[in-house]
Amino acid sequence: MIELIKYEDLIGKEEIEELKIIAQKIKDKKVLHVNSTDKGGGVAEILIRLILLMNSLDIKADWKVIKGNYEFFKFTKKLHNLLHLNINEDIESDEVRIYLKTIYENINEINTEDYDIVFIHDPQAIGLIVKKQKKQKWIWRCHIDTSTPNLKAWNLIELFINSYDAVVFHMPEFIYKGIKIPTYVIPPSIDPLHPKNIPLDQEFIIKTLNKFLIDHEKPILLQVSRFDRLKDPIGVYNAYKLIKNKYDCQLVLLGSFASDDPEGEEVYKEIINQVGDDKNVFILNLPPDSHLEVNAFQRAATIVFQKSIKEGFGLVVSEAMFKQKPVIGGNTGGIRKQIIDGVNGYLVDTYQGAAFRARQLLADKSLREKMGQNAFNFVKHNFLITRHLKDYLTLIYELVNS
Amino acid sequence: MSITFEFKTELWTPTYTQISANTINDFKIAIKSIPLNSLLYHFYINIFNYNLISSIYTNSFADWFYRNGYYSLAEEVAFIDPTEYLDLENLRQDLINILSKYNDDKIMQNAFYFLTIKRNIFFTNLKANTLEEFVNGIKNSSINSIFYHLVMSKLDNKKLINDYSEWLSIQGHFQKAELINKINLDIYVLNLIQVKQLILEILTG
């Protein structure tokens, strides 16, 4: 129970007790989570902690990662993009062959038989459903916005989805038609005790900035995201150029390459080419486990951007909000669930909009502080991992009793 | 008379009904057929989850109307206080009556997605036989537990008195029981953390 007690100061003893009560109802159940990467991205980060918390409640929970080669992940990244955006592109037979072959190899590698509840995260491992046994409950946990998918991509995964017992989306807006199984809505979360979110000494923050030759006395505009076109890093750079006319500031675009995202390196190079030799722009590709550094950058930032064009949920928004930062976010997907425009941040549709809001915030410290406080409170009550854990435990309880 | 008060709690996991509305007229059709638990969800979710500042209005229907520019309709719907209903069918009818004055096929900027819930009710480990134990029970109750005893117990039992006040009355604490039942009338405009604090002040005052 050591892990859970550490959350008491934030959420209160009564919430901890409630978690114990529901965990007690399902404590003899074994739970397995399967996804496609153990490093990088919000899914992996939250899974590490959810597993620990479930175990601390005496629920046996494990996490396994499917294996695949470059071709497999190239296709699943394409599938991810096609489900996210209605791009007019075909799915080739050879790609489906590679996908099914890899799933077949993983069937032999990943033991699912010993579990009562199996969560499959995102489309990469969705085909593992062929292993489902009658006594088990399988849940497909979708972390992306599939509201306007490429139909070929959707038709492919729909064949698998309806064999599950339930599907979980972050928000109803992400759900495409045709799902015939119970469709739950559970928003994701951040972990306040993750190294990425724990309080840091000012000394460490300054040391981190110094390491990358960033001036801690000059305003810092920050975006933390994978190097992905859907995160619109070029849009953020364009906004920075407009802001720069009025304010002497720095831009930090911080990301890392994930093993299941072969596009990352390509996009990284694109941004480097765009930026040229601007000494106030820092494009940092950090190892996926640079949690304390990311934390330091978020705490050092004056304003945080998440100017995505399309977004699953964008947990990085909540991470910054939890650190009392006003966030300027793209008016899309889960960012809209986290930012209440003008209350705890701003929602924007263009880089000009992002630049205008940034100027408002740079000009007014009290506005930044007020929005930052609202942001912290909102995340504390809605997007912490303990709420997420409670939702999962309740879902498991419902399914095993249905 | 000594009756043990057993503290319970209630947890929800929302599911999508596969029903959405893009216009006022879509919404009018949908509202007639959605499950009662969908009404429950959309009228209470912001109280149930203690969303401090998540929406302009407490219920998500009014909030959706407001965000799409239907300000008068938003105000009328926001004024429906769900705590005054012991039967959600009556609430549905009042909502339908308000909507009947509106007729519009204009597509909204964002659709409304009707969610519903399955209610899961659990006993907690808290029990009370005395006022002191009862105060301790409230102190250690989550906001979901407070919600269950103040709001859902009335709906479930079709009673005008909430669980807390009923037990306090049986124990002879009539004034405290009455004051807590009055708080209940205002739950729609407070949040449950404030309500919990007010209950504790009444009980210990």
C-alpha cells in the first residue's frame, strides 16, 4: 500500500479508502495490459504507474509489449495516421500480410491465457483478440481520435473491435460509428508522483537549462511533444517568429523518438531545416526517459504550447497545467477537455492566434498566475492517475459481474 | 432508537449511447428516447465529479446550448434543478416542454454526445451508531458517498428526505436533520466538497 499512501496529500484519505474498497471486490482477478512500446508517449508512461498502483492494491496486473520489425511499425504508424485523419490512401495487401504475420508471431510470444482481464492498447496489437478465451474479458483501449477515419483503415480494425467485450475511448467525440459492443468513456491521466511531475529544486531547473545553453532569465516558450506533423511544430515556430517581434524570448521544442514511430526522425530534420541558425530556438531530441529534464523545462517555461492539429488527448497539456502553467492549445481533440478557453489557458486555431494569446500572457504576469492556479485545480480534480485507476477498477468490476 | 447507519458509495463508468445530436431538432428527438440514466448523467456529472470550473452551467445540456449560442435556451434548461425531482421521467417531460418552443435545424459547431451510466453501489467500511461515529463517517466519506446519500437515496427511495437526515431524525437530532435537508436543496449550485464541509459544520455546531 506504500505507493497509494503517497497520494493522500493530494486526493485525501477518503479517496484512497474508496480505491481499496473497489479493489477488494476484484482482488482475485488477474489483469494484463498489452501495448506496442515500453518507452516514449503517454500510454507507456501511464501504464508503468497504473500497474504499480494495481499491484499495491493486491490486484495482480502485468504489462507486455508486442514485438515487430520496422515494416510492422511503419504500417501501424500509417494505420494510426489513417485512423486519426481521413487521408486518401490505400492499405496494401502486403501491409496487411506483414501485420497479420507479426500478430501471429506475437500470439506465440505473449501469454494471455493466465489472465481474467486483458486490455489491448491502440491499434498495433488489436489482432491479438484471436487469442481470447470464453471466460476472459477483453477490452480494447483506444487512445486516438477515430472520429473521422480513413474508411479502409476503420474497416480493417472494426473487424477486430467487435470481437472484444468492451471498448474504451478518451471521449465520445473520438468514437466512429459501427461499434456494437459497450463503449466506455474514460479520460486518461497524469501521475503526480512520476519523475516528470514531482516538485523540483530551482537549482536543478537552472542547471538543466544551462546544460542546453538556455537563458533562465529570458522568457521560455515551450512545446513538449513527439516530432510529429500532427503536433504542428512548424506552426509553433511560426507563432514564435511573430511573438519575437515584440518580446525577447526563446523557443524550446522538446521531443524524443519513440520506437513505434519511424516518422519522428524525418520530422525532426524538417524542423531543424526550417529554424536555420536562430540562436533562441532549441530543438531538443532527448532520450525517452529524460523525465526530470522534461519536468524542469515545463517548470521553467513561461508559457507552454500544445498547438496540435489533431490530438488523441494530449496529456502533456495536463502535465504543464499541473505545474501551474497557462497552456495555449490547439482547438482539437482532448485539448478541448483540458483547457477551458480564457479560464485555465487558451484554445487556438491558427499560429497567429497562438502568437496573440502568448503576447497577452507575456504582457500580464497576474493573468499567467491566475490561469496557472485554475489549471492546477482543474487537473487535480479531473486528470490524476488515481481517478483513472478508480475508473479502470470500476470498469473491471462491471465487466466481471456482467 | 438505535439504528446503525451504513455508509455506502456510488461509482459510475460512462458509456456512449450511440446517440448524438447536431441540431436542436436532433436533440429534441433524442431526449425523448435516451435512457433515464443518461438524464441522470448529464444533469449531475459536474456535481458528481466535482469539476470545479469545467463548464459554464452545471448540467451539460445547458452548457452545450450556451456554447453553441442558444443563450435563452441554456438559461431555461440550466434552471431545471434535478434535486427537485423524485422521478426522472418528470424531469424529462419538463425538458421536452422547454424544447418544444424551439425549432432549429442549424448544425451546431460541436455535436452533443449522449452518455449513460451503470450505477455501482458499494458498502464502505464506515458505520455509525452514535452522532460521534456519524461525524467521523462523514469526515471519511468521499464525495461520491456524499452524493449517494444526499441525492441518489432520495431518487431511489422516492423520498423527500435524504439518508443522513432520515437517520438523524430517528436518532432525535431533528434540527440537524432539517438543516442538512435544506443544504440538499442547494446542492445543484454548490460543489460536494463545500457540501461536505457544511454538513460537518451543522453536525458539530
